[in-house]
Amino acid sequence: MTEYLAVDGGTLAYEVAGAAGSGPLIVLAHGMGDHRAAYRAVVPQLVAAGHRVAAVDLRGCGESSADWPAWSRTALADDLLAVIRHLGGPAVLVGHSISGGAATIAAAREPSLVSAVAELAPFTRKQSIRLGDLRVRRFRQGMLRLLGAGVLGSAPLWRSYLDVAYPGPKPADWTERLGRIDALLREPGRMKAFQGMGRANPADAGARLGDVRCPVLVVMGTLDPDWTDPGAEGSAIVDALPPGLGRLEMIEGAGHYPHDQFPDEVVSLLLAFLRSETARA
């Protein structure tokens, strides 16, 4: 059931599953151009493991209000911290893509509210494209479609990008998933939100990596088209964190949406990460 939280600038939609159990609250945040159903295969498994789980629609997305004054990762971090406060944190914060950077900022700013972070295919550092990168076919295909979708505000180009971002077999409900994403982007203000997030510079998140004090799990897919070398990007994020806080896990064959392509593997990695950090604490 959808619940709503009013914050400065608009209203956030979220839903909570499970009751307080043996594990901490987990808050899930999706990437741009998406909505909280991106975690539809992850939530039941986390609840079964004893967690209370909140899946959030980012500002401008899903059932959250459409018109907001800012789209930066810092603004998204404000929203996620507001949800955690409202639900009675602390929480484990899981962020995908742009939300990975937002989770970094949230953890650095409010360490009492964020006990651990998992970043899935995160855009957490300033990016640069070299001419040689375009020789990598999957990167070239993905980047051109992604840039075209953002610049032109094109839902068809975004769907085309998603086809590259999900290499190999698609989820069983792929047609329905694409239909829902397309329908949401056609609602008033949703494409503006998509474009605003696409223009947001991840430098604000990268600048806070050294200020994080909680453990961080970075999960990358080996076939993620957003980087020529996804493993190198994940390692760079871990290296920018204080020593000993970060770990990188790679999922073979996954693209930019490991939690949707390989939800079982992502849940397994996340639960193992939380168990190990609980034991170490």
C-alpha cells in the first residue's frame, strides 16, 4: 500500500513491507527513469530474511509528486534521510545508479541514520569519456541512447537504452515493466525529472566518499554498458572510501540493473554483507 511523506518541495511516495524482525530496516532507492517496482523481486526475499523494507519513489518518479526545485544527488539524499527519520531509523540504505551517489551523501551527512550502504551500479564519481571508450561496443550503444534520451526527452530512446542495459535474458515481466516505465514517463513533469537527474553532476557524491563512516557494498555487473570497465569504476569508489569500509562484488553477465536481472544474487550478496558487518561489530 502506498504511503506518502510531505517534505520540502513536494511529496514522496513509498511502501513498507514486513515488520521489525531480526534485521535492520532497509530502504531501497531506484535509479532515474524508474520507480520503486524495480525492487519487486528483491523485497519479498529481504522480508523473508526478517527485515522491514521500504521501497521509495524518488522525487519526480513513480507516485511521488512531479515538480521539484532540484534533482541533484544531494537533494535526493535529503529525501532519503527524511524517509529514514520518518520510519524510525537507522537503516541500511540501498541505492541504484543515481541513488548510489545519494546514499553516499546521506551516509556521510547523517551517520546516526545510515548504518550501512549498498550501491548498485552507482554513479557516485565524476565521469569522463575518452575517445577510446567509444570503441567498446556495449558502451557506445548504451551511451549514445542514454544521451539521446536525456537531450531529446525521448521515451523510445530510453526504452532502447534499457534493452542494452539488460544484456541477455530479460525478466519474465519485461513487457509489463517497459509499459509501466513508458506510461510513467508520459505523465506531466516526469520527463522533466528524468532529464534533470540525467544532467545532475555526481561530483557532489564523489566529494563525500571520504566522509563515509559506515560499511559500503558496491555491486557491479560485468556487462554494464555505462562503463567500459565496470570493475574499475567499482574499485575506484571503494578506494575513495576510508580504508577497510568498502567492498566490491561483481555479478557475471549483469548489466546496469543487477537487482532486476539477478535479484537472487543481489539479495544473497546483501544479506551476506549485513551478516559479516554485524559479526564484525
